[in-house]
Amino acid sequence: ALNDVINDVTNSNSDVTNSTPRQLAQQYLMVSAKLRLATLVAFLVARMRLNERVVVFLSTCVSVDYHTKLFQSMNSILGNENNDEEQGLFGSDTLIEHLHGNIPQSERCKILHKFADSKASDTTQNQRQRGAILFCTDVAARGLNLRGIHYILQYDPPSEISEYVHRIGRAARAGEAGRALLFLLPSEKGFLDVLETKVGSGEVSALSWSETLKIASGICEDVTREGLRLAGTGYQGGREGGGQGNGGLSRRGEAFVLAIQARLEDCVITDDLETRRKSAAAKQQQAQQQLEKQQSKKDTKTKKKKPKPYKSTEEGGMLLTLARQSYFSHLRAYPTREKALKLFFSPRALHLGHVAKSFALRDPPKTLAHAHWNKKQKMEFREGKKKKKRKFEEEEED
């Protein structure tokens, strides 16, 4: 069956065979769903420490918006001695931008110009290369000449084999060397056989997951120490995602994953709580102002109502809203592959709880689904439960 799939892809996409640059090194990283987000951060840590420029491809527009906003909202993990609360996951020296089809053309041009000319001034006011990350959809896979790209990262695999070629084509341009990395779940491993047969530009080599975490844990010592403290409270580190190194290195890598995942989830929750608090305070103030207006009226017959305490609104913070939307848009987009690739991207192979983790969501899938429903869907759900209850009672009476 696998040979049939490879032949099918080869016949239907013969125009892209051997079309990748020879100087482009292709890699893949196998990691389980619940460790994807932490591993993404670990990989980017090393790249941003070297002030490299990375293009990260995602499958949906809302996912691009969410990851951009999340990384921009986090405090720096690179250990700036001058400012521990420096905004941005990799500090103010790293540019984090986004690009997708829902952004107006004029704004896209500004973003691309900003990304292309990402420079930073040092203490001597000299211009130097600045680390930069561009989260984008396939709108950036064609027609853009992005110079000086060090890495193309396909965080979400492409829906078509031709899109893989177009994506990695953003690197290694004009004879320059470049690298491309593909994130895969263990259930998607068969996609590699198609790539090696179809793209035909050399071996797609494996990037060590444990080595990636080892490097990140060494760079972000504060995060690693935090993870080791958390692990000491009884946490049993996961063993998924790739080979393990020596025991000590494995524990440090797992500590980094634990701490960074906790920080990402805390950022989403804190933003939600702060948004609800501000909203509650604003509505309470509004109620108080209305009461003061009533009290200022001379008409003594007017009944004065006491302001009711404001109950928390169902609308959460921006990050939580985007995280939920990204989660469901990812699930909808996942099976939309060309026919020959559906074998490797089956929705049944996904662990929904682990996928939720990859969006820094702590709620179980059932809770997320209920929160995602609109009012009509919730009413239909309640009515369905009432009907089942009435039917059960009728059967009991008979």
C-alpha cells in the first residue's frame, strides 16, 4: 500500500521532482503532540541565541496569530541580566512577526520589509543582525524573495507534496546554504518515505530531539532550574519524542520542557484572568456610576436600586480565545491533505488531549468543545439531554 501511495504521489507531482536546491540541508524532528510546543521553543532558543532568521509555517491563519501573540506576550527566557522582565519570549532583540492571507496587502508589505531589514543597535550604536521569527501560512511559500533565511521550519506539515518544495524553497536562495526542518508526529513517519522518493534531493536526516533539549536547557539555565524544582515535587517526566541521552542530560531536558510548558500555560491563564478582572471592574464601575446618577436626581419617588455584583463574563482573554480557536482550526485542517497523503495524517491517530497541550491549553477536549459551542449549540445540547431524560422516565413508567 505504501508503494502505491509513493507511485501515486510521484505520478501526480512529477514537476517538483529534484527541484530542491543542492545546498539545502533537509531535516525532520519526531516528537509527540503534547511536547510539540515546548520543543518548538527549545529549537528556536538556539537559533535566536545566534541571531538567526527563521520562517515558521503553520496550517491556519488563527494559529499564526495565536503563536505570534503568545511568544510576544511571554517574558524573556534568555536571561537578560539587565531586565528579567523583558517582553518577548526571546527578548526585545528578537523580532517576532506574522503573515497570512487575512492581513491586508499594504500591511503585509510593511511586515515583510520589517522582517527583511531586522537590525538591532548595540552599545556602540553599530547596526548588527537581529534574530527574527516569521510565523506564516502558505501565503509566504510562493512569490516571496526572502534573503538571508537560515532556517525554514515546517511546524505543521504541508497539505500537498508540492507545498513542501515551495516552502523549503524560501531558504538556500541565490546559491546560499540553508536548512529546512520538518516537525512530525510518530504516526506521520510514513510521510518521510514519500519525501525521499518524491523530492529526490538527498537524505532527509533526523534531528536529535534530546540534543535539541540539551542545548536549550544549557542556554536557559533559569528555566531548567525551575523545571528541576517542579520535577522534585513528584512530576514524572515523559519519555516520548525521541531518543534519550545520559540520565543527567535527560532529566535536564525534561526539566526544561516541564518549566517552559508551565510558563506557556500560565501566560494563557494569567491573560484570561486579568482580562476577566478588568472587565468585571469596568462593569462594576459602570453600575456604580448609574447608581450615583439615580441618587443625584431630585425626584424622591425614584426607586434607588443597589448595584448588583458583576458576575464573571463568559468571554475570556485574547490568548485563551485564540488558543481555543487555533486548536479547533488545527483539527479541521489536519485531514485536508491531498488524497495520496491522507494515509499518514489520519485524525483517528490524534490524541486530542495531547493536541490541546500543544496549544498551551490545560482544559480537557470535552471542556474545550463545550466552551467552543455557540449559544444555539448549547441550547440544542441541553434540549437533547432533557429529551433523553423524558424518554427514560416514560420507559420507566411503562
